[in-house]
Amino acid sequence: MAIEFPSSGLTPDVTTYSYGTATWIWNGSAWKLVSQPGYTGSAGSTGFTGSSGSLGYTGSAGAGYTGSASTVVGYTGSQGPAGGYTGSKGDTGYVGSGGSLNTRTTVSGTTSSLANNAAGNLSITGFKTYHLLKIQTSAAAWVTIYTDSTNRSSDSGRAQTTDPLPGSGVIAEVITSGSQTILITPSTLGFNNEDPVTTNIPIKVVNLSGGTTTITVTLTLLELEI
């Protein structure tokens, strides 16, 4: 039989109409079939259910060996020998007696008569080791103090304007312009280098007075070695 679709109140793409299992929608000019389910087939027969598989083997519980408790107690070592010997108390050292400080002193010597610019050797008795504080001359002179007579001889040819070399045995030297005292600052350490050591102080004196005369040299010293 013919399907009678509605003809009023139609809204395009909204209004639908169903008949049986089919559905139509109004698209504005005609009714368009939307869906029409196909036939549903009858249910098939149930498939076979497989038999249960056999149960797997369950292994027996393993039991490890438990060792028996030892009844033997380990040895305890004996105490080691004591440390090194304790030395006996040493003797009490001596207490030195109070010493006194040395005081400065003066020593002097006089040359033989020297012509102007002539040199003469002089040995003054002093100390084995000493601090030299002052040099005094009775007239203008060039005075050089040595550690020993050997070095004094080796230095005899050196000019007045030439400085002595290091290690040449010169302890100090001064040039005075008359009867004059030269202050040695800082003080100079002097010593006798003879073998054996003596208290002699070897000196060379050059007369610069302008005439023939003797030159007296006076040293102010502080003794450092007995």
C-alpha cells in the first residue's frame, strides 16, 4: 500500500517520519530515507566447550640442611708484653752561676817614624773576637785592620782608592784628616784568623800627615771571645 507522508509543519532536515522499521527525513523538497534496518538472522547453535586440561605437578618443598650449633669457643689471645722500658730519672743539671757582661775597652799601638805616604805595619794586642766601635789616629792616616798578617801582606799593594775584595781579610779601614776619632756604625765584628788563634790585631798604617811622623792608633773594642 502507498505510504502517506505528512504535508504540513515540515522543517527541512529536522522533521522525520517513521513507518514500520524505516525512517525518512524531510530535506525541504522531498522525503529522504534515513535508515531501514536489515533482517536479523536467527541465533546460531552454541559451540563446543573444550574439556579442562590436566592439573600440572606441584613440586615438593625443598628443605636445606641446618648446621648444628658449634660448641667450640675460639681462643682468647694472652695479653702482649708491656711497652718499652721507662728510663730512670736523669740527674738534675747544674745551674750556672750568674755571669757578668763585658765592658768596652781601648787598646793602642804606635808605628815607627814614617815618611809622608809611607806604610808601616802595626800589631795591637786585643781579643780573639771583638766588636770594633771606634778608630782613633794621632795624625792624618789611612788605617786598615786585618784578620791575620798573611792577608795584610797580600793587601799591601792595593791603592787607597780601591775597595778591598770580599774575603780578602779586611775587617775595616778608615782615612782620617788629622788627630781624629772615626765612629764605626754599625759596629763591625772582628776576629783573629791566625793558626793558632791569638789576640793580635794586625794593622797597616799609611802616613798622610804631610811630613815624617809616628802614628798612634787607638781602637775601642768589646770582647766577645775569651
